[in-house]
Amino acid sequence: MGESDRYIEYKNLAPKNRFSLGNEHNALMTLVTLNAIFFLLLLTLQVTYFFYQQSAETYNNAVVQWFELPTTFSTFIERPWTLLSFMFSDTSHGLWRLLSNMFWLWTFGYLLQELSGNDKIIPIYIYGGLLGGLFFMGAHALFFGSSPASTLIGANPSILAIAGATTFLSPNHRILTHIRKGIPVWVLFIVYLAINFLGFHSLYSETALAHFGGLLAGIVFIALLKKGKNPGAWMNSFYYQLINLFTPKKTTGANSLKNKKNYSAGNSALYNKADYNNQQKIDALLDKINALGFDSLSAEEKTFLQNTSNEER
């Protein structure tokens, strides 16, 4: 049994509102916020250009080109940051495109956080965008070199990565269970896939292949996770080091990744304190699995989780 399967097995022991909207550990809210910030930034610049009666072409050439991913590698070398910026920028496609993307991001992202924890969604989002961008430039260089250059902008490859990861992780997980027996995740995925590719005149265009690249990234991520490997561990470690760079070190707190030493083998005092009730112990152990993987648990901790899981059934 891989890491994700073990996590899902014990996930029913955690409180149902574990990832609330305002939770500081809600990675999904972080992604939605970043997309909203980029949208408002570009929209403000667009309105400013139009206020001074500048054409849409002038705006695109002066602003949007610095956010969208170019087709050719020669142009990309001049703007390497666009491999990240394009996956957060939807302004050129209008408000409807942004709202649609955020709806699907929230739908699949919420399920992914509930099934695998909150530290998987951002790495999958970024990996999906990166592989989608590479597919986009590679496909144009290999198959469309003589066609006019195009650009890639928008969160679709990244959202497809999250949708594919969620579906591959638990395809039969059901939502809207109050409607008969509910709707399996794989049905929702098929609907989103059809909507996403409906606008393409050819499934072999570089943009369509970029979306396939994002989908592939999500599936590969979960395949590695099921084998006990976490491709996003280094990314999360870098993120926490970055945000804590100017933050004073905390001396207490079982949930902080900066206190991983408390999780090391032989240091189980954190979970043996008499004033900890069962739910607090379960929360601490689930956070430990989320941070370091199931295999980091001691034999005593695994036994505790197994016994508690059996009691809940």
C-alpha cells in the first residue's frame, strides 16, 4: 500500500472541516488568490491603456507578452519567468475564462486536499504548468515550426494536472451524495475534459498538447505518490523555508515543518502526553504523515492509528 492509500485509509479520522476557507494551511486558497492577484494586476494595466485610447494590440505587445509563454525557445530564453507566470494569467481571455477556471480548480482542488492533504496541490499545479509549457514549445518546434508563432497563457494545463491527479488517486470517490448514490469523480473529470477541449479545432495543436502535458504531469505525480515517493517534498520544503526566512523560530507547535526533529524515531513524547486526547493525537499523526510520509511513524504510532480506525468502523 502506497503513501496516498494509507493516508486515505486514516483520513476519515480527521475533522471534516480540516480545510476551511480561511485556514492558513489551505493551499487551494493560495492558488485562487494568486490567480486573482494576477488577473487584477493585468486588468488594471489593460484599463489604463484603454483609458489613454491605446489599442488592444499595443496593450498586448507592451504588457501581456511579458506574462504569456512564447512558442519559440529563442524568445523564451529572453523571458524565462514566463514558464511560471503564464499559468497564473487569464486576463487576456476575459472574466468568464477566469471564473470557469477557478470553478474547476476549486472543485478538483478541494477533493484533492481532502484525499491527500494540503501539501500536494501546489506542486501538482506547478508541475502541470511546467510540463504543459514544455510540451507547448516542444510541439511547436517539432511539428509546427513553419506555422505562425503563438503563445500560451492561462491555468488550464495546471488545472488539468489537478483534475487528473484527483481522478487517478480515487476515481470512484463520490460527490453530491444526496443525489441518489452521488457522482463518481471520474464522471466529473470526463465532463471537464470535454469542456476543456471543446474549443480546439484540432487536438494536435500545440495548445491542446500543452493541456495533455499538464494532465500527464498530474497522473505521473500520483503514480509516484502511490509508490511511496513524494515529488513535491522539495518544493514544499523550499516554500516553508522561504516564508519563514524572516519569521522568528517557534519553540512550540507540533504541526510546523520546522519542528521535524520532534517526529524523528524515538522521540514520541509529543504523542504520549497525558493531556492529549485521542483527536489531538490523530491530528498530530496525520500532520506527520502529510509532512514526512506514513513510513515515518513508529510501530506504536501505527498501532494507535490502526486501533482507532477499527473503532470508527
